[in-house]
Amino acid sequence: MRYEKDGHIARVTLDRPEVLNAMDLRMHEELAGVWDDFEADHDIWVAVLSGAGDRAFSVGQDLKELAGRVQEGTASTATFGSRGKAGWPRLTERFDLAKPVVAKVQGYAMGGGFELALACDIVVCSTDSTFALPEAKLGLMAGAGGVFRLSRQLPWKTAMGHLLTGRPMNAQRAFELGLVNDVVPAEDLDACVDGWVADILRCAPLSVRAIKEAATKSADMSLEQAFAARYPWEERRMLSRDALEGPLAFAEKRAPRWEAR
């Protein structure tokens, strides 16, 4: 892993380009520490998740490592989620993470790599990107949420077509289906991601977190239930100094000075 802080931005890089950023146990352990720190650091407001090199975001689980554990008899038989495994809870299970995460995808996003992208709030990819959940071809299960998130983020038959066959989709198709926010040439990828991040940072960080929390928590509620539910980050925003700063800055015709307090 590489973990760098740049102002209010956390830059998280899956750093095993020699194996297309396949995720082994060590990477999962390091990622857990990264997400813990990202969540706890008051001065970090948004994360950008990417893969090292120009060939892959991540091709998912390191299957050679898994094969070795199968031969040793130490492979886990757990199906969904990472409880009891290295790096729990992984990003795909941090359901209460209110800070936004932007995925920068170039090249392959396969298996667990695609599952990571599905768990992010905004996805920007290069035109040469490819997405797939090939687990059915390998006797495996998209157990890091892929089977759940893809079937919720796509029309049912479209999702099942990809889940039951492992068929890949290219960047343009992923954009047409609403799985990614922007598709740009590889040379423009950094600038496009930076634009999205800059737009997020112009917003009040507590508003951003309250919005993400409310949208996520209410996803399976009726409208009546959604209006009546309790949202802790919204309670914090409502009572914050930033809730006063926004209208004041607008009235005074100046840029707001957010404190996330």
C-alpha cells in the first residue's frame, strides 16, 4: 500500500503493479489501518483510491496466494464478508463510513477490484478500463459485496448476465449503465479525478457526510421511514458552525471557510 495525505485528501494506492495489484493478506491488513486512519483524521475529508501502474486498478484476490493456502489447508471457507479474515472490516463492509471515496480506475478492475470500485461513491475510469466479476468461472463467489451491489446498482437481468457468466464490460458500457461517473482518455484521468475531488472539497464536509449517510441508510426504506429515521451525521451538521458559515459566506459574497465542526 501507499498512503499519502495531501491537504484534505487521502491518496490510497494499491501498490503491487507486478501482479496487477492483486490483493494478498498483507495488502488487506495494511488497508484496514489506512481506512481506520482515514476515518479518524479530522483534517482528511475525501479519499482517492487507485492502483499503481497503468495496467490495472486491481484484479482482485491474489489467486496464487489463495491456491497456496488451499494446498496448506489454511484457506478460509467463509463466503460473504471478511469477518475473521485479514483486514476486517474491509472497505466493502464499512457501511458507516461517511467520508466520500473516489475510485480512479485504469485498466483491469476484476473480481475484488471491481467490488472495491462498486463500494466507492464516485468512479472515474480511463477508456481502456475493463470491469468484471469472474468468480463463477473460478468456482468462487463475489463475496466482498459484488453479488449484492451489482444486482442493486444495475437492472436485474443486466446484473445477472454479468454475474452468472463472468462476462466483462468495457468502460463505455460501464458508463452507460451508470456504474462510473466519467470515462476519459488515460492521459486525462488524473485531471478528471482532481476535478471531482475539488468539487467535493468546495462543499461543507459535514454536509457531504450527512448526505452520504442519509442516502446509504435510507436506500431500502420507504420515504416515510426515511424521513423519520435518525441520522447522526445530519445531527452533527445541523448543530455545526459550518451550518452557519455557509449562509453567512453566501450573504457576504465570499468563499466559505469550512471547519468540519
